[in-house]
Amino acid sequence: MITIGLLVVGNLGGVFLIGVSAQPTHPGYRTQGSFQFGNIASIQNDNEGKPAWLLSGHWKSNLLNMSGNEQSNISVFSTSFEMIMLDGKNSHTHALTNFNLANKSTEQNSTQVFTGTSSVSLREGIAQGIPTTIKFIGDKLVTIWVDPAKVDNHFGDTPIYGIIKSSDDSPKRMESNSTSWK
């Protein structure tokens, strides 16, 4: 219930932006209205830099659809994911909401970078104003960088990875005598 509440509040708690420039949605992105969706599928390191946690969940965003021509764009990036140790213990859930966009840039013509702050649910409660960077890389990958110093290195020293779902995503199968997917 708390996670659902955080997602609802996060989706309503945008910030009004003036003069933000963004490219239109890539034609392959799965959308509903002005939103893209995807899955979180990531391995995070422990304090010693060794893989220790599996993250799995979902994300939602309108960042790729934001237009610089509109005077009141509301940025949305929210995610909820389960975090569990690789030994199957210590399962718990986190939410990242209230993404407040500060800057948008492009790297190498195929990576859209959105920097700002967000609210992150932690054991101690909601941490607000956490520096966050969202990158949409090509048309299949999203990364979420939550400033480790601001969350006691809870998500390790690597970005959280996710997959951008596209409208043509459907289950694929490999033929038994082939090396290609059908």
C-alpha cells in the first residue's frame, strides 16, 4: 500500500518547467498517452564492489515526450522495484518518485540524459532531493543513477539498469536447429 501511495504521489508531484528541450518519442517506444514504460532488471554491488543484490520492478516516464514549446511541462519518472540479496534473503521494496528535472542533454546522438532530484523510499523513510540521473540509451536501455553518498550507498556503486519496452516487444523463441531468434 505504501509503495502504491508513493507512486501515485510521485506521479502527481511534478514540477513546472520553462524552456525544456526534448526530442519526440522514438517510434519504437511503447507508450500509453505520453508515457513510456519498462522493467527494472539490475544487479547491484555491495560495499566491497561485489555483486550482491538483484533489483526487479517497473518504471514509468514521460521525459522523452517533453516538449520545449510548451510552457508548463511536468516531468515524470517513477519506479518501484524489489531488492533481494543474491542468496534469496533480505527482500525489500523501494520507490523512486517526484523526479524534478533540472537539465536535459544528449550524449553521442543516441543517449538522452535527464538530471534532477527525486524522492527515494528507504528503511528510515522518504529521502527527498536526492540527485538523480536518468539515461535513455538507444531504444532499449535505461539507467538510473541515484547519488550513493545521499542514500548511504544503498544501491551500490553502479547505476540501476532497466529495459525500455517497445510496441513490437513480443515473446521470441529460438528454433532448436538455429542460432537466430524467431
